[in-house]
Amino acid sequence: MVDKRPNYLSPLDWSQRPPREVAEYERGYDQEGRPVILEPSFYKYDTAEYRQLKPQWIKFTEELLQAECIIIVGYSLPEMDTNARSSILTAFQINDGARWLVINHSESVCDLYRRLLR
């Protein structure tokens, strides 16, 4: 059985990353086939690294558009995270067959999702 848990990597110190990790970012998955996910950062959209990650954002949106069930755990949907917000809102509007579940301890975050995902 393949372990499909995501492999989280920090966006900091990109220039210090081994070539293997850079290649994993570009592919969107690591050597074991697990998705590579860039941890949240307000700086991730204005860097050379982002250009390498753009295929992951495209894949993220494509997967949301095809998913039957989307579970969002602990993500606050910050206004500055425009790519994630855009992908989630686009998928919600287009993929009308998907079931959505938001799990978050903050009632204000849950209210935000309720307002946006109508």
C-alpha cells in the first residue's frame, strides 16, 4: 500500500534545498508518490520558487474540479492566499456534484466558508 500522506516542505531557504527536493516540488510528489505541499506563506506567490510550483496549483485546481468529496481541515482561507482561495471558490462553483466538509475550530472561519460557499 502506498502512503499518500502529504509531504510538507517549508518555502524558506529554497536555495539551500537539495536538487531532489527541488525536483519533487516541480513534479508535485516525492519519491514515494506522496503529494508535496508547500506550507502556508504570504510570500510564496512572488518568488522564483512559485514559478516552479505553478504546475502544482494547476493540478490542485484540476483535482478539486473532479473530486467527489472535498474535506478542508484547519485551513483558514486567508484573504492573501489568493491562489488557494481562487481554486476553492472555482471548484465550488463548477463542481456542483462534490460534497464539501470544512473542519475548523474557529467559528469565524466556518462562517467565512458559509458565506463564500453558497
